[in-house]
Amino acid sequence: MNNNTPRQKILIVSAIPHGLRLDKEVREIGEAIRRSVKRDLYDIKVRNALRTQDIRRALAEEKPQIVHFCGHGKEDGSLVLEDEMGNFKPVVIEALARLFKLHADCIKCLVINACHSEKTAEAIVTHIEYVIGMNQEITDKAAILFSQGFYDALGYEIENKENIFLRAFEEGKLAIHLDGTCEQNIPVFKNKSDLVKKLAKSSEEIGDSIDFFARRFAKAFPGIRGIKLFNSSSESQQRIATLLATPIIFNNYCPIWWWRGFQNMHIDYFESLDDDTFLLGKTDEIRINRIAAFNSGIDYQCFVYVEAKAMQATGLYSYRTREFITDTQQKMGFCREEFGIYDNQHLITRYEYDDGYCIINNKLTDMERNKTKLRVRYLTPYNFIIAPHDSPINNYNFDVTFEKIMNEMLQGRSSIETLTEAILKLPRNKKIS
């Protein structure tokens, strides 16, 4: 073995939701590394019972090359940690992607050994070279078997030309298959290089996101140059529906995104609920107030500003008083609530949605997952921008200024003209190559 080979740190982070044998999984990973031929190349660090802020600190302090998360995942892709009060708290995909983006310089591989984590893996692999997730629910036994096989293989002596992480992934799947549990196709392997190639292929088929958005913008807002305000809710709704008409997703690539400072996400779904309300990304209910379309005459300087009205609270949360909403609005710029809809008629809390059980007509109900939908509702005015993925707005250095302007617009202390002026100063983004 080459003594000059740099050591790599494996950071195992675990949450402790009920019913998962995470302690056993952590032990098995350690044993797999310790009995391997290349055991001297790896340092193992373990952080247990992680709270929402602990994982951020753990990555910053340890600076690992390999991260293994074992815990619980929800169907929407969020991972379950604990908050400061010891309550289970789902951490959304966007926040997880931002977290790992900050550590892309050191992390080579991330294993998310949690149910329904494929969506999270897809978001994070835009920053980390190799990410492994699960495309559906996986049993504790299969999850542990995968970990055993993966870390056994990580310690093998293999040909240099072979991808060690892909080999370890296949070994993990094989460990499940040999046991006969029929869950070997649940783990999925994501590769950043493959994603770049797929995006390039999508760009060849539809044009890049700038070109695609410019064509859609011209169809939804023909003849507009400069700023055009639309104060009619129904007309604004029709224009947005044209802009986001199907198809808006190509080979898992979404050329159109919504942006709001640190809150950014691709748009893969749009549905009109009524004349002035639509569903964005299958979760966010937007009751539209007005929009503003901007076109400088240059293809990459087009965007649509969307301003939403406050919606009525569901009444599911007794602490969502007017004082609470006002206080949250002052701190964040807006206030929202998350809830679920079961069987298209029963409103349930986010906690009931996460647990999979609720009380209906005074009876405990085991909810069928395919009949349960997650929703987000804004209890104060809210605003965001719709623009292409490669827009100058997609600029980390602009996020603080962007969010500040957006909040000030809701407070009547800034304007669409101020926002437009700031965006026009941003440099053009380089296209993916």
C-alpha cells in the first residue's frame, strides 16, 4: 500500500427517529472499515442524535471527504432531524442542497441512507460529485445490508481505473440481493459528471434555459420591452399559466426556476386551482395579487416578478395568532404554514403528515400515502421572481441584497424599478460546458 496516499475522513451523522436501528448501522460501518485491507486510509467520526443545527456544525468542524447520513426521510425528500426542543423536524431539500454546496470543496461522496432520499440526492449532486439516495421506502434490514456492502467495498484493493464509489454502491446492492430481501433496486447512484452530460443533452434538445425562457416569455408577454405591470389577478394568472405550460421538465432538467434570495427552487409543476390561485411545484399555494414582466431586449435579462396576497390560516395551529404572524413577518419578511391534505378533503398538520397518522371523525386513521399531499400557504403577502436557471439572478453573491429588496417591496419601501436596476448590474452567467 502506498504510504503517501492521503487519509480520508468518513463522517457518520445519524438522527434518532423512532423505529430505526441506527446504532447497529453505525457499528456495522465501523466494523466494515476496520476489517478492510485499506483500513489505515480512513478515519471514522460519528455524530449521533443530530439536531437541525448540529449537522451544519459537524460538516464545518470535521471537513470530511465521505458523509454517511442514516435516519428517516419523508416522501417529499426532506430528512428528519430534531429541533432544539427535541421534536422531530423535517429539513427541506433546498436547505440541504445549500448546506452541502458550502462544503463541495472537500466532500467527495454523500450516502443518504434514508427512505425517499432520491429527490434530495438529485438536488445535492449538482454540488457533490457522488451522491447515493433511496428511491422509495427501505427496511432497516436492507439499509444496514447496503451499508455493510458499501463500506466493505470501500476498503477493497481495486484497479485504479475503476470508480471506487460506484464499485462500493454495486457491492451494497449485491449485499441486499444476496440476502433475498428484494430491495436491491432501491438505492440509486447519482454522479455529477453524468448530470452535466444530461443537462448538456437537454440543452441540445430544447436550447439552454435562457433560450427556452425567452421563447416562453415572448409567448406569455408578447411585445413587452422594459417593465409592464399586470394588476388584474385573473390576467396575471393566465400569463403565468402560459409561461409555465407543460412541458416544463425535460429528462429531469427544469429550465425555469423561482428565486427569492436564499430560497430558490426549480419549477417542475404548475396547476391553476381557481382564477387567482395556483399551485407551484405541487406544494406552494400562491394566491396571486399582481405581476410585473421585465424584458430589457437582451435574452438573459428577462424575468417575471410575482406578488401574492395573504391567505387565510388553516386553523390547524393554535399558536398561529395574529401576533405570531406579525412577529414572524417582521423577522423573515413573510410568514407561511405547512400542512397536509388527506383524501382531497381533510386538512392535517405537518406533524400528522410526517407521522402518516391522523384523527378523522374522532377515529385514528392510518393514512394512505398516495392520498396525502403536502401544502405550503403564505399567511402574509409574499413575492418571488420567475426566471431561467442560467439567469444572472442565479448568483450567490446577490442573495443578501436580493432578499432585502424583496422584503422592502412587500413593506412598500422599495419598487420593481429598484429591483430591476440591481438585476441589470449582475454579470451574465457562464453556460454549463
